[in-house]
Amino acid sequence: MLLKLVPSGTLCLAFAALACGLNSSVYDPLSHPMFQLSPDEETAFFLESVLSFVAGAGASTAEVLRVATQIVPGSEESVHDAFYAMAQSIHALAESTDPRVDPAGARENYFHASSYYRAAATFLVGDQEDPRLISLWDKQIADFDKAAHLLKPPAEPFNVKAKNSSIGAYRVPGYFFRASSNDSKKLPTVLVTTGYDGDQQGAYHALCTQVLLRGMNCVVYEGPGQPSPRRYQNLTFIPDWWTATSPVVDHIVSRPDVDASKIILLGYSFGGTLAPLAAAYEPRISAVVAIDGLSSLQQDLKVQFGSLTGLFEAGKVDEFNKYLLDLSGNKSEPINKRYVIQQGLYAFNTKSPFDWFTRLGAISITPAIVERMGPRPVYIANGQDDTRLLNQSNIAYDQFVNGRRNGKALTYFHEFPVRLGSGEHCSLGAETQLFTSVVGWLSKVWGGYRFSDNQ
């Protein structure tokens, strides 16, 4: 979420923090793009992100709405308690369902429980040593894997080797979801890179289910700084994101069910920065989709921080750190103001906001990255009401149009409107509209390609 920004799994939750954070306003349902499920705007946006998984079999409307009644506005612990209680109950239901009798029931209940375990962990990052960050993730992965095994065809988990000059050898976890039971039919394949706090399991529900419906394979993975690599390998975000992406391409490119000429890299939220970074150094990516376009998260946050940015620019480490640490630890402040800082510190494994903010600045779309992208088509999405992301999607569009030869013909910009409910960051909850647009664009890029109806 970035300023109003989304979660991802909140797939983009950290952004929303700021959105409803430093520039919060009184909630007016008549002027808001979505009806809030909580008086607290951050909590409301987070609940909407979980609710959006319903279309992709990752949650139940009644279950999420029931959880919403149990959450105390402004209380991170109540978010944990409410979602954990629901996760435990739905997990027990899944365990009691014989998959030989009711495979759909077992699968969906395991998926729902997994989503709720993830949700329970979201706001715990303020204490980087909280053991629940690991224990909840263990539970959510175990339930997701049980459900994914019951898909037809079953998901294929992988854990590929990678190497980076600054962190050495590491591993990239992910899943391959086949669109067809015919494993010799070569199909377009979408690689999904999630965002600042986004996880691959949530990306399956939000994105892959739409991809699979259209007869394309879908791959989700997580690199340094994202939930599983951060938890299990102690890895933090890196500027050379291609070192996480290229091993995944290596893993899939020779598969008999992958059309190597049609591999698309889709970046979601902060992934809208990471995907172009990776594609610039990975020529096997045929097209890039940025949902939403994000040139530089640091530059966006600088504007949101206002006068506080002056402390950072002046190199006043102690003052900058004290202000943000005091803010992130002040329970009287809204969750949104605390979370954007806490998630940043957690993802970069640091106790220094100055260190986090400095390293964040190294992850951005630069003129050199744009030039390296060359003639590959780029799709940039923007939510009409994603105004607190400021002008980032427009900036990214201008970069890709003006920074390379024939840039205007190679770059497509689409704004999703509030009137259709798709105006939030990443068009949260309106994924059918999102993929209708993306697939229409891809068809033109591929010379009139016709997608399957893979119900």
C-alpha cells in the first residue's frame, strides 16, 4: 500500500500505511473508493486486502467480516488475536475434512486458514524478535502446501539456488502453477514478483488464479527482503533483484509446458520497481507488467515525510532515527504511522531508520535500467484514487517513454477508475478488471494472441 497504498497480502500493505498515515483525513463513505470495514483506515485497508482473496479461493466473505467485528481499531494485537482464532478454527475444519470425500472442501479450508495465519502475523513486525513471526509462517506454509497439492494439476513448490555479490549464495522459494493437465503443451507463463511486504501465497490468490483462468501458467516467488527469505534466511532487499529472478527463469525455461518466447514478469506494488530491475538484466523476459508503476519508493516517502526529509538529506542520523523510532513505538499513534516504519526496519533487518531509508534509495528505476530494457513492451497500471502514491506511475511511464528508443510505442499506461471500484492501489479487489486490461494488451503485443477459457 503506499500512501493509501496497498497491502499485498497484503501484498502492498506497507504503502497504505503512509497513505492513511501522515496525511490522514476524516472518513467519508460517500467520497471514499471503498467502504471501510473498520473506523481505522489502515486496518480497513488491510481487511479489504484479505477480503479480496475471496475471488481466488483464499478467504471467505463471512469469515473475514466476522474477524472484522473482533478487531479493536488501532490495536495490532487484536488483529493477531482475531485472525489467529479464525485460522485455528478453519484449520481444524480442514483437518477434519477427508480429501478423498471432499477434496474441494479440504483444499479451500486449508487455503483460508493459510491466509488467516498470514494476516495474523502482519502487524507483529514491530518486534523483530517476536517468535510468532516464524511460528505463524510455518503454519501458513504448511496449510498452503496441503491445499496447493489438492489443485488440479497440483502446484509444484521449488527452492532454487541463487547468488548475489553482496550476500553470497541463497535460495529463492516459489511455486509453479500449471494451467493445463497436458504438460507438453507450451503456454505463456507469468512470473509474479510481489512487493514490500507481499508474500507468494497471497499472490497466488490475488493474481495467479486470474492468470490460470486465461490459460497461462503462473509462477510466484520471493526474493531477499520478502517474507520467507527474510524469516528463514535473514535476507534483506537488494538493488540487483535480477539475481533472484534469473534463477527462477532458469528453472522454468526448459519445461515442456512453457513457451520460452512468452515469459511475462509481473511486478505488484513495490514489485513494480523490482520487475523492471530484474528484466533489465534478464533478456528472456519478453514483457513487463507493473501493477502499479513505482519509480522510487524512497522519493515518494520523502514527499510524505515532509520537513522530516530535511533531517535525512542533512545527514542528521541521530535526529532522524529518534523521530521515527519514537513514532513507530508510540502506541497512541495510529497503526498506519507505525507500520510503514516497522515494516521497513524489518524488511531491511535494521534498527536504524536512517539505514533503512538510505538502502531503500538504492532500489529504483534509473535511466540506465530503462535503457537496458530496450525494445521490450511495458504495461503500467495506475489506480485513479491512488493519489497518495503521488505521481509515481506517471513518472515511471515518462521514464519508459522518454528513456529509450521508440518508447511511446512500447509503453502502455492504463488508469483504473473509482466508479468501477478499481481505483485503489493495485486495483485491489477488482482483479478481473485488471487482467481484462492486461490480457487485452498482451494479445496486441503478441499479434492477436487468443487466450483460453480455463474454467
